[in-house]
Amino acid sequence: MNMMLADFHVHSTFSDGKLTIPAVIDLFGSRGFGAIAITDHVGESQTLIGKAAGHLGLSLTPATFPIYFEILKTEIERAWDQYRMVVIPGLELSKNSISNHRSAHILALGISKFIVADGDVACLAKTIREHGAVSIAAHPVSSGKLEKQTYHLWNRREELAQAFDAWEVASGDRLFPEVLKSKLPKIASSDLHIARQITSWKTVLECERHPEAILEAIKKQEVQFRFYRDNQNDNTRPHFNSDLRSVLDFRGSYPDTWDFNRSVA
């Protein structure tokens, strides 16, 4: 088995991404990625924000999900045939509120059924697992950017520690020190919406290139994390606090490839 680079948080034009699903496949496949998950948003059905997102085409709805899933099935086959890349179908259940502390996003990896983002987050995580999928707490702490934040899961982390298979320790070029220093299971992804965001923290796996093996590796935490730059002309650098350098190993031929120590990650 070879090491594979993976990204488990990617959006398409079926929600708020700028790339079509085929374009996403070609973006990652042409760069040698071993696995990705496409995780378009699903909002709440009863809130004003959720209804607006669906109306504006910024989230999947019961009407658009069947089209989304059919395209995914076709592209899953093409990704494997053309690139030997595994594509995992997913959703991002998005509970958005005016308050950051009431907002929460949950990834469902390996999902084949439409799930609306209604109800308590613990119930949603349970439903994801009941469908045989993996539940991920998405960007649970501050991203350090001027954008909508989702703190609700982190505020309840002790209660929800067993509800999620992993918590995002990094999103895009941001490493989250609070999650890194915790004992929670971890995963790193791009939260990609546009092509240049492929430069980001990634998850590295060493397992069979098969959806079940990949999801099992996440659950067992047989993972490492790496900052990936798309090319040498990309000057984006990973963001992390200076006190975290002691738990990061410098590796590679240029100072932008970092691996977490296994004892930490």
C-alpha cells in the first residue's frame, strides 16, 4: 500500500463552490490525489437562512440531491478509471444562525441518502452513522478569517466527543491549535470552493484505495497531515501559532511541507 494524499471537504456548483463536479475531479485527479470527498451543503428546512440558501442554489435540496448523486456516481467511475482516485460522496449539514455560537457544520462522508440539517447536532451525527457514513465536525473553532464562524460543536466538545469520528484540525491554510492540542480524533482538509484553495492542509493515508478502507482509516485515526502547495510558484504558507512549532516536524526540500508528529496527531 502506498501513501495517498486526500482531501475530505470539497464543494461544487451544487452549493457554494465555483467548480462543477467534473472540474473538481480533474483538479484533484490531475495532481495525483488518492482520495477526495465532495461535500456540498445541505441547510435546515425550517429556518429563514436555510430556506434562503436552498432558494439561491447555495445548498442541496430534496429536488437537486438526486441529480447531484447521479452525477457523482458517474464521476466516481471516471475518477477511478482515469486517475485511480477514490471519490467519496458526502454532504455538509449546515446549521447557520446569526450567532456564531449557535452555528455548526457537520460533514457526512460516504453518505448516499439525503439528510436535512434539522434537529440537534448530536442527533444528526447519530443519523449519519446509522446510514453507515462517517461524521466529521467541520471547522469547529475560529478560522482566523473575516467570515462566518461555527463554534457550537466546540462549545459542546466534551458532550459530543464520542459523537464524531473526527474533528477538523485544519481547514484551508489554517491549523487550529485548540483541536491540535486536544485528545479528539482529527482530520485536515481544504474546504475548497475555488481552484486555488487546493493549496491547504491535507490528510495523508496509507491504506487500500477503496472507500470502506479509507473511511475505516479515518475512524481508526491511521492518518497523518501535511501542508500541500499546488506548485512552487504558490507563495501561500501554512498558518499556525509559533508555540505549535514544537509539535510539528519539518520535512521535505522546501520549508512549506510539514507533518504532524505521530504522537500529537
